[in-house]
Amino acid sequence: MTHRVFKGDREGRLSLVTAPAEEPLSTDDAKTHLRVDHSSEDTYIAALVESARLDVERHTGRALVTQTWDLKLRRFPAGGIPIRLPKAPLQSITSISYVDANGTTQTWDAANYSADAPAGEFADRGLLVPDYGVIYPATQGHIFDVTVRLVAGYGAAAAVPEGLVEAVRLLVAHRYDTRTPVVTGTVAARIPDSVQALLNAYALDPVAVA
């Protein structure tokens, strides 16, 4: 059976509240992969790891290490349609706030909704679902009246699936070796097919990254 789902990630704005406390690939592990045995480029390699992780997250729609995001929506959906949340795997919904018809910011009681949070390496996006018989509250009707604060990610770095860590590792190596921006359509700076294959395997919505 197919149900209508409000695609909040395409109807609103997503902003980072709390960044991950660590990267899925440590600088030391990256250096081992790169066969670098000195410390003069540690800062540069750490920056490559962060950049690669951000690209992996952007292209897959996933959060790797635990992080907190605010999803700002223009409105609640009509009726009791579930809201599809933009980051997977979803761990929890921290709070839902909204601007009511009088212009006052309110917090929607957590007893009114639940989160469907698929787990596992290839977990799909989570859903925000109003409880039976509950309707979404009325809002003022201005832009971004609703804020859903959510926690997403696989957990600590050690819990991130190896396929995603490998994508980070390969991107770091590619950028360390080329030291040039990736330019679409060029052979020398093209993102490796191995990385593309990994990202496509984990992508919630398939995206070409070359």
C-alpha cells in the first residue's frame, strides 16, 4: 500500500545545529592510507577528511557520525500526512516548535506524534507521524513557521558502515594526490568510479557525483 508523504526536505530549509564530535576517518588512519609518515600536513589532511565526509553526506542524504539538525518547514502538511525527514538514519526527534495563529512560538507536545526511524546500514529516511486522531496545529502562515529538531547518524565513528568510511577514504586519497579541484567532464580530476559506485549504493536519492 502506498501512502502520501510530505517531503519536508524539499519543502523547507535544513540547518546544522550540532556538528559531529568526530570524523568517521581519523587523521592518523587517513595518513596510514596515504602512506604519510610526517606531521607537516596533518591540518591539510584533516581538512580533506572533513570535506570528503561532507561530500559523502551530501550525495547520499545520510548523516555519518551523530549530529543535530533543524528542519524548517513552511507549514505542516494538510491532514495527518507523515513528514519525511531529510537525514538518515534518524535517531530521534528532539522537539517540534511552531508559530501559532497569534504569532506566538509554541512547542508541540511529544505525546502528539511519534517517529518512524528505520535502522541499519541502508536505513531509509525517517518519518514524523501524528498519533491516531491527532491533527497538526494551525500556524500563522508565514514562511518557515515550523521547526523540527532532529538527531541523525549511525552513532560514533566506529559505528559508521565501512562502505561509507571507504568512500571518505578514497575521496581523501584522490584529492591528496590530485591537489586540484574536481572539474566536471575532465579525465584527470574526475571523481573515481569506485567512489561513485559506493555513493550510489548508499544514496537515498541516486545522484551523479562526477
